[in-house]
Amino acid sequence: MSLHEQLRRATAAHHGTLDRGLHYVLGEELSLERYGRLLAALYGFYVPLEASLSALQAGAAAPAVPLARRTALLERDLRALGAEPAQVPICDRPPRLTSIDHLAGAVYVVEGACLGGQVIARAVSRQLGVRREHGAAFFSGDGAGTAARWKAVLAWLDARERAARPGHEITEGACRTFAALSQWLTTQGVLHEHE
């Protein structure tokens, strides 16, 4: 079984929780206010996550796929919607990531979210008329380059496994990241499992 398949299986329940809890983003019940609250919650999570990933990267050989910082995109979106990022609550329980393999697992989560964000960007544009330049930069991500970046991330993960890296730490990093994200979005009132 490939590392990608191991990751997909190990994180399936976490992924399902997020899909169900955020399904409103793709539907007619999405409002500009709800969308703004989701962006704020994501910003509050990404700030400490990206700080942790940057620290891990600085202490190890650089990954083949450089980390993409998404907090600047979230800041831009929040300001476009009239919010001030400095006033957004920041997650005080980010995932505990202690190794470069944990970093690899977290990168799997955030880059997979970027890929899924393409669907959300289209829904936000359709439902709210919000486009990349005016509040949907985060979900638009790398635009046309998103799929290529995702393939590069998967190739990097496979190379780590072929280099005799145990996949369990990478999987653990992904699961910790998913679990912390779900918990944070729930506490911020934007993840609604039974809505």
C-alpha cells in the first residue's frame, strides 16, 4: 500500500467530519457573515500551524516542495470582507508536531485542503459573488497550479517512504493536524456536524 493510500485511509474519518461539518459552504445556506467567520477561524488555526511548520523546516533539510504560506491570503481575504486579522482569536492548541515527518503529514493536510479549496472557491463565487481578488484568495490558492503542486507533494511523500522513512510518523502528523483543525473549528462555531 502506498503512503498516499495509508494517509487517505488513516485520515478518512477526520476528512469526513470536516466535509460534513462544512457542507454549508457549498450550499445556498452560505452567507457572507458565515463565510467571514470561517475565514477568521481558519486564520486563527493557520497562524500557529505555519509558525510550527516553519520552525521544523528550519531545523531540517528543506522539503522538495517549499512550504506555501497561506496566512497572507487569509489576511487579504479578511480585510476584503472588512475584518481586521489582528482581532481574530488564535488557536491555543495547534497540533503537536515535533519532527520533519510530522511536518510531512501536516503538509499533506494543508495541501489537500488547498486542492479542495478550488471547489469552495467556485461555490463562494456562485453563492456570494466573492472572487479571488475580493475575499476568496485563500480558497483559490495556487489557481491552475494547485493540481501540479499536489502531485509534487505526493511525489515528495512517496520519496520519503522509499528512503526508508517509516510512514507512521507522517500519518501521525496528518492525523494530529486534522484533529486539531476539527477541534478548533468546532470551538469557533463554524464546524456543524449535524446541521
